[in-house]
Amino acid sequence: MALKSINEICEPNLRDLLSRIRAILEPMAGVLVAFSGGVDSSLLLALAAQICKGRVVGVTASSQTYPRRELDRAREIARLIGCEHLVVRTSELEDERFTSNPLNRCYYCKHELYVRLKALATEMGIEKIIEGSTVDDLGDYRPGEQALRELGITSPLRQANFTKKDVREIAQRLGLPNWSKPAGACLASRFAYGIRITPEDLARIEKLEEVLHEMGFEQIRARFHGDLIRIEVDPQRIGDLAQDQMRDRIVQAARRLGFRYITLDLQGYRMGSFNPDGTFPP
């Protein structure tokens, strides 16, 4: 299956957005796209592959904070787009400023990532590094944005005034299979601020979330509070997870992974559940 061309999209509002993104991307002789495999960066990579005149490379960062299923998805999407794809290992777990898990944890991760990408782009002779933030992200608590500004990383979707809804709509029109997938986040975002991030606990969280995925739950988070794990699912599916059979399976899996207390968050999945006022996502 091949993706559709952006020229096949006829809706006037989407054509206007595509004209704006074309004006931004077309002059670029080549780009390196920070590509997580999520729908935002997938659309950006697909658009760059169709619009940019020079070399287009998608680069995915792999570490213990990045779920394996997300890396597999990124590889599949890159193959579908037909774009050059590289995977680089990052080492944020070697940085005490990151593993101590302060409020601005994401800054240190993003800074380390984009320093690596800038070096890679220089080595490949590519001048421009771009990433997939949209205008909707401006309302989020994103300390990593500071790293983008410091290192000169640009966000073409935001510059073209794309919303998350626009991204999903155009991704669907093009045939990107992840157009409706829930937003992901690195596994470090599961840790309550101030609780140290360790490779062992990252692995435990990933394994428990994989069990939830296997049970058919898509929008999930296993929030880590030490001995206690707080499970968030889509609010509409709380009743499903609370059924005896489902609940027993989760309890058994969590016990095997060493969690003493297993809780179901009755508010369901939401961004910002680790912040006191719930305004911003961790």
C-alpha cells in the first residue's frame, strides 16, 4: 500500500493548510525530521518526503524511555512513506539531571537528543532539522521547548497553523495508518516528579502497559508512585477494566512485576495528572 499524494486532497480548508506548509518546506534543500512514529511527526515526514526537493531523513531516538512498540511502529511508517530512516541511541539515563526527575526533566532529554541530531545533520550535509509540534502544543507544559529554541530546531506544522485535528484529518486522507492512534509519550512521563527514573522501573512500566495493550486498551498510562501503580485508561473504558476477569489479569501481571498496590484511576486517562492543578501534561 502506498500513500496518496497531497495533490489528491481537495477540501478547501485542507488545501489552504497544505499550501502554507508547502511554502515552508519547499525552499528547504534537505531536512532531518525528528520522527517519533506518532501521528504529528509521521505527517511531517510524509509531507517533507513529498514537498522537499533535497534529501529527507527521518531519525528516531531509541532508549529505555522509548517503548519498543513505538519504535516498531516508527519503522513501519517510515517504510510506508518510502523515506530514509535512521535510529540513534540516546543516553538521557546517564544524566543525573534527568534521572532525578525534576519538573523540567524533558528539557535535558530534548537537549541531549537535538545536540545529537545537529551533529548527525552536519555529518550528512543537511542544514535543517524540523519537528512535529502543532499550535495545540502551545498550551502544554513543555520544558523541552526551551531546548528547541536554544538549538534552532523549527516546527513547520506550527508555523503553518496546523492543529491536532488538522494533522489527523490530513493523515487520514493520505492513508497513514496511525492517523487515529492515541498520542504517546516517553516512559519517563509515567514517573511522579521527584521519583528517580531507573532502567528497571522503566522496564516494569513498559511490560505492564504491554499487558494492557494486549487486552485491547489503547489510551493508557501506568503511572508510577514507587510501590503503587496508578492505571489510567480512556474514561469510557473504566468499566471494562473494572470487570472481574480484566481486573484479575492486571493485578496478577502487576504483582509479578513487583508492585504492591495496584489502583485504577477513576478520572481516567488525562494529560497533566501529575501536576497539582492538572493544567499541563508531564
